[in-house]
Amino acid sequence: MHTPPKRKKRATVHDVASVAGVSRGTVSRYINGERYVSSAAREAIEQAIREVGYVPNTAARNLVMQRSQSVGLIVHEPSSLFIEDPNIGEILLGANETLSAADHQMAVLIVDSERDTDRVARYLSGGFVEGVVVVSARAADPISRVIDRLELPAAYVGHPAGAPASASFVVIDNRSAAQAITERLVAVGRRRIGMIAAALDRDSGADRLAGFRDAAGALFDPDLIEPIPLYSYSAGRDATRLLLERAPDLDGLFAASDAVAAGALESLRAAGRRVPEDVSVVGFDDSTWARRTVPELSTVRQPARLLGARAAQLVLDRVQADAAPETVELACEIVWRDSA
């Protein structure tokens, strides 16, 4: 019968200290890069490390020193939206590019339930990340309270109510952008203008509705607003069908995202309404949805990848240089295509 060889015991700090003739504390100070280790002790420790074959446990060391070389990206969305909403992917890619250039790992954490909140809270409390980028946070979000309690360096994409005062923020002016594109609908002669208002529990959704109301002015009709919980294609399709049942004379539509607008186009086609001849439709994001619909969408272009990149850099600035919290506003623009 073959007996497998015994696994060689991993050398420890005790082994190094014993061979070097110094205390374990001195070896730990040397491994952690602290300056107050004499040159004689340093030479003895280095020789002992070579002799016993000691390999530092980097993970344990990082936890002790709170240097995990890792930043969390927390996304408060169902996992299905990672595929459906290109903005999330663009934000993720932008953040990862910045972190990778700084030799940091990104840990993606999805929060879609109370159980997810508890799991992510435990993970953050374990010291596995040095800071976090937060996407799609709701008002008074429990994860924000955890971040505040742990005093984690954080940067939010957006500026949700209840975020820690110590956090940084990367934002666009959702309200002004929504106002500007709705004004274009008014300018082309639309008078019965509705809105599929998504994610009203987030600053982005609430601000886009506010901008729409600002632009509509006397044309604003609360019966032409259909709220939905998520920036999703299916929600946009179903909401538009309901809106058309209430307002068959609808001649303009602002959808709170391009995915929502794409769903709206499906319901308009099914109802026999031509776009833009009968109904002008506009979206928000200038994501890949905007260029694959028929007709292509007029929309607001927001720099999703840059939002992620700047948020990640703000976290790194806090971690590496103890920089002060900062709010960065990025520009967005209207892209006028064939849907309006």
C-alpha cells in the first residue's frame, strides 16, 4: 500500500525568531516593514528566513495592518440588471481599470435583499476591503449606516440621502439633464408628454422626475406619470402599456433610462403608434440600448465608465493619502437621434 508523503510543515514566525536569535515581536516588526529594527537583527532575520524557507502569510498580514489591497464595489440592484443595464457594467469596468492601475483588487458585492445586506455588512466588518465604491444606493440605505459605523473610505456614484458625511461623491446633474431633454420634446410641438419614472427611491430617479416637471410646466399632468421600481426593459414595456390605456392621446414620452425607453418602444409598436410620427420618445444614459432600437433613441449621454473610474480614484485617494472627502460633478449632454 502506497503511503502518501507527509506535507512539509510550513515555517512560522516562531521558526524564524528561533534561528535568528531574536524575539517573535522583532520578526513581526521586520515583516511589517517597521523601521525600528536594528541592522544586526535585520541581517539575522533575513538569513533565518532563507534558512527555514519562511513565506509570509500576506492575507493575515494585510488584515492586521488593514491593507487588503482590495476595494469593494457595492451594487444595489438585482443580478439580472447586470446584463440588462449596460451602465452598471460600464461603471464596474471604469472602477476596475483605476483599481488595477493602482495594484488593487475589486470585490463586487451585490445587494438585492435583506439577507444580502446582512452578508455584505459582515464582509465589510471583516476588514477584507480598504474602502468601497457604492452604486444605486437607496435613501437611508442600511449599508450606508454600516459604512458610516466602520468609518470605511467610500465614494458613491450619485448622492443618496443618508450617505455618510465623510463619503465622497461622483455625480451628474440628473435634474438639469432631464429638464433639458424634456424641453426638446416641448420644442418639437409635443403637448401630451408622459414619463416612465423609474427608481424614485434613488436620487437619480427622483431628480429626473423633478427635471421633467420643471420642463413640462403648465403641460405637467400627474396622470401621465407611471412609476416603476427599476431601470428595466420589461418594466418600461408594461408601464407604457398602462400609460397608453389611460392616455391614448399621448404624443411624447420621457423614459427614465434607455432600457426603459426600449421597452416603451415595444408597447408603442404593439399599440400601432409610430415613433416619432405619432409619439416622440427620449431616454437617458446613451447606453448600447440607444443605438440598437428602431428608431435609434434620442437620449442624455452620461459618462458611466468615467463615473466608476473617478469614484474608485476618490476611494484610493482616501486610503493612500488620507485625502478629504470630495464631490465631483461630471458633464452630460443631449444626443438627438430619430426617436424624437
